[in-house]
Amino acid sequence: LTVPQIRTRKTDGSSGKPLVMLTAYTARQAQLLDAHCDLLLVGDSLGQVIYGLPSTIPVTLEMMSNHAAAVVRGSYHSVVIVDMPFGSYEAGKEQAFESAARLLKESGAAGVKLEGGAAMAETVAFLVARGIPVMGHVGLTPQAVNVLGGYMARGRDDKEAEKITSDAKALDDAGAFAIVVEGVVEPIAIEVTRAVSCPTIGIGASAQCDGQVLVTEDMLGMFERVPRFVKKYDDIAERIGDTVARYATEVRERSFPTSDQTYKAKS
Ligand code: KIV
Ligand code: NA
């Protein structure tokens, strides 16, 4: 799949097939997800998910570049998009180009994602004009947690709702090939999706977007506490705990390893 093909995947409500996106941070994870997805996102959520950081704010370009390279090595079909981390693009369009070019050159990813709306439109146009596909991200933008004051749903009042729609339009006009819409009430997801020519990819943004994305570890049930918009398709944390407990018991009672797992001397 290619970025221009993704760009055309507007669903017009119920007719078209929604885009499927999941996060991936490692090569093996990418291999397992690749065939089932249209897009793999190397999200800066890896700050919390992989590194145990309190937010995405401390995530660095080097971290993103290394994980993106691993994901590209594990994927063959999906379009791999890498998040631009906080502080790597906001100062200006030149800074953004340098950071984005570094990410794509070092990792082989197909494009970048950055947070913010109208304030980022000029930067988006600058990158797109220079060969870097950009995915936008509006609504709940986690890199702005210190300004927003938390991770609550956005657009509950009219002023904020209008701002989210005009932000999305500005990104669309600037040439973004898709826009993540995070943590907004359903009417805003509908309005934004109608207002832009590129596909919207929702997370906590109802079924009305042109695609959906989740953090893979969240939907696999790797964490006890997840946002309300996550559906846990599995309880992998419990299964890992049970499996490791069995291993620990067998080691302690010397029932692992058995002769099956033991090298024998030549007879
Ligand atoms: O970092 C991330 O995982 C994201 C998605 C959840 C949209 O930005
Ligand atoms: Na992100």
C-alpha cells in the first residue's frame, strides 16, 4: 500500500471499507500485525507503553527513529507512519523538515504524523511540498497535556468543537493525507469527517470516521487501566502472568528442563 492509496480511502459514511491502523513499536510486533492492517503507526505512545514514562513529552527523535526502523523491517504490506516527538517540529517548518527527514532517512518509514491544527498548517504544507507525507492529529492531542490539563474528551463546548473542525480543515488544505481524530464526541467526528477531503482515522471518536486506530497493547489487554474508548480484545497480561508463574514453579521444583530440552553427549 502507498500513501496516495490511503489518501483516497474516504468512506462516505457506510459504503467504503474503513482504514485499519494499529500502533507497532518492534519488528516482531509489526510482522504479526502487518497483513491485517492498512497502516502501522510508530506512535510516541511508546513513551508510556515501552519506556514507562509518565507522558509522551520526554520521547526523543532517537527513540522514534530506532523503533520506526524496527517496524519497517517487520512490515511488507502496511504503510508505516512515525510520530514526530514533542519538541522536534513545533519551533518552525525548517526544524520540522530536518526532524522528519531524519526520521524517514534513518527508518525507511513512509511518512510522519504530527499533532496540532491550524498552527501547524504551514509546516504541513512545507513538508508535503518537499516530499514528506504528513498525517495530522486533532482533538485530544497528548503532547499538549500540560496545556489541556489532562486526557479528557475534547469538543464538548461549541467553541472547542468549531476549533477542532477548523483545525482539521486547515490540515486538509495544507495537504495532510489523513487526520487522526482523538477523544471527541460523535457529532464532532461526523462534522470533521464531512469537512475534510482526506480520510479521518478515529480513536475515541465514534464509528463515523473513515478508519480506526488503537494502541495495540491496549486492545490486547496488556494494561489493567485503559481509556474508555479501548475495547480489550484479549487479556494478554493475565495470560503472560499465568504462563510465567508456571515457568517459575517448574524451575523451582526442578521439573523444567526435562530430557527433551537437554543436550546429550554423543554416544
Ligand atoms: O502515539 C500514538 O499511539 C498515537 C495514536 C494512538 C493515534 O498517536
Ligand atoms: Na502519538
